Amino acid sequence: MEELKNILEKFVSSGWDLISVPSKEYLDGKNNKKDLTIAIEEADKQCGNCGCEFDILYKKALNLLK
């Protein structure tokens, strides 16, 4: 789960509340897997094809959360 941790840390550092807040909560031990998954799915929908470094990370994180 080190890969997921690294991805979520990038999401936290993004400053985008949609993914940074639930990612931080998950890393802090809050049992919010469902909310985190929904947030990442929404981020992927809004920004998943813009060409930024996060595009592939959304998909990786969702696969790791399954």
C-alpha cells in the first residue's frame, strides 16, 4: 500500500480540496474509503484527461482502493 500512500500524499499536496481533504483524512486513519473513492472518481471526471501528472494517478489510486 506504499504506492497508494505516495499517490494520496501527492493529492494532499495538490491543494485541490476535492481530493486533498479526503486523501489527508484517509492518510490520518479516518475510515473514509467510500468518500475518498467518490472524490477521486469526481476528480478523474473533471480533470482526468487534461494532461497533468494526476491523470494517471486517479486511475491508479482507484485500482489500489478496490
